[in-house]
Amino acid sequence: MGLFGGGAIFTWALNKPQQPLRSYPLEAIGPLDCTKDGLFLAGGSPSGNVYLWEVADGRLLKTWRAHSKCLKCLSFSKDDSLLISGSEDGVVCVWSMKDFESSCSLLHYSSEHTSSVTGLLTTSGIANSTFISSSLDATCKAWDVVSGRLIQTQDYPLGITAIVTDLAEQLLFAGGVDGSIFVSVLDIGLLEDPFAVAGDEPVVLKGHNGSITALTFSSVGLISASEDCTVCLWDVISKVIIRRFSHHKGAVTNLVVIPRTNSLDQQIFEMEQEQTPAAMQMKVETSMDHRTWARRMTNHVMEMNRDLQSRLLDSIQIRLLLASGNDSRATGKSKKLKIESPPPLQQEKSCPGK
């Protein structure tokens, strides 16, 4: 999928030597997202319009006015039935895509964010019903995608520019305008107060000197891109950079992890048919790599959870102690008032003429 300035969308078939499909909207297109089944593509424009294309033939199916300000983020729900959009003025909208050919109905919207929305991601959660938004207003918010109810708010010390979860969706990584990456437990729904901060101060990864422009998580670990012209691969447990990639010609604006294909497995299978020693060696090395990765990821999640969840428990315990103290003071005041106030019968007897 390609994007060019001047309002043009090009679609290439990677497995066929043919000319790309072209579509020319009336304006430039910024954010893009595709349905999980690969059938439809949505794009957002600076004017706030949303464009919907059919991937197979590149045909523009529908255009509608989604926001009054520049559209910054788009994300389809896990089941592709909803499209979530976020704009420069902090508005988040959820659109029904069930009958999009006739009309794209707005299910609900929110203006809880006070600055530009910078990221949207859906989580598996309970019944695939939650999504997270990030903003330059220094917050990440968790929402119920069906009702639009705000579930939880996570506050940060500075504006957030990119978000991603780990593969198990247990940790939330939020990149900031100063290059910091905040790591916190993804505990959506554990706190009843939607305005409560989820846990104590999050873990902070420091290694970039410019605003974070993109975050992604792979089987190797967390990968971050920044305006400081670098891409970093992180060991999240030890909070160190495993490898740094530099691009001195300009800021890195985006990144994507390309999954490994089955070409290596196919090569091993073909060599096994010939019963070569090299095939057995490759199979053993590949199996060891897989076991090593699984062990590392298990240890990584367990250690991060122990650290971050202990912070959450400490924070909850402090709040309970404070609440208990307030209740004790209120009870003491109530008893004092009762002692100082005489009973109604005594007051009547003391009145003259009675």
C-alpha cells in the first residue's frame, strides 16, 4: 500500500508483476488503516473527511465528514464492524461499518481529550470491547467501544505521541514528546474510578533525544522511532537499548515489523527430503531459537508484572489508608455533635411554661 502527496492512493500486489491500482481523492490523505480481512481501506484527510476504498479493485466506496478538524488517527475494531477516528481537536468518534455502503452512522463521540489525539489501538479485552487513545494532553484513556463510556485515564508528565501494547497485551508503552517511553501495566477495568490513575509512576525508558514518532512490538522486543533520526530495539526488563539504527538524513516518521515468512521452514522441509545433515542442523537451531525466545518473553512479562503490579498494590493501599483516616475523622465529629446536643425531651422540660 502506498501513499503519495497531492491526494493519491496507490495499491500494489506484492505477489504479482502488475501495475498498481490508483485512486485520486480531492485532498491529501494522512492516517490509513485496513480491515483485518484485507477487504477495505480507510484514510483520513486534513479537512476531517474519511475515505473508504475497496482493496480488490481500488474503488472509492464512500466519503463522509467525520471531524471538523484535521484527522490524525484511524483504527478498525478487532471484528472490523467499527471504525474509530481521532482528530486534532481531541475528539474521538466511533462509526458503525455494518451498512457502510448506505450510511456510516456515528455510534458515539467524546471530547474528553483537551489536545490532539495521537494514537488509537484496540485491545482483545473482554468481548473485544475496549480501545485506548493517546493525546498531547498527556493522557491515555481506555474506552468501552460499544457504549463510549470512559473506563480509565492514565496521566503522564508530558504529551504522548505514540502507543503500543506488548504481544500479550499486558503492558502499555507510551512514547512522549521528549523521547521518553513510559511502561505501565494494562489493567483496564480494575479501577472503578474512571479518573483514577492506573497504578503508581510508570517505568521510564530513556534513550531518545527527540519526540517518539512510532512504537511497535515484535517477538524480539520493543522497537521505537524518533525525530532524533534513530530507531532503537529495547530490552525492556533491563531498560537498555540492545541495538540502535541511525538515519542521519532526517527524522524517522514511521516503522513496521515485517513477520518472518515460512520460506525458511520450506527450505528445511526440502532439505529434509534429501536427508542432508545441514537440514537437521538448521531444524535444531530454529527450534532452539524458538524455545529461547519463548523463555525470554515469559521471564520478561513475569518480571515486569511483578514490578508494576507491586506499585499498583502500594498505590491502592495508600488510598485505602487515606480513605479510612477520613472516615475516622468524620465519625469522631459526628459523635462530638451528638454529645453536645441535648435530647429533645430535656429541651422541652427546660422551656418555661411547660
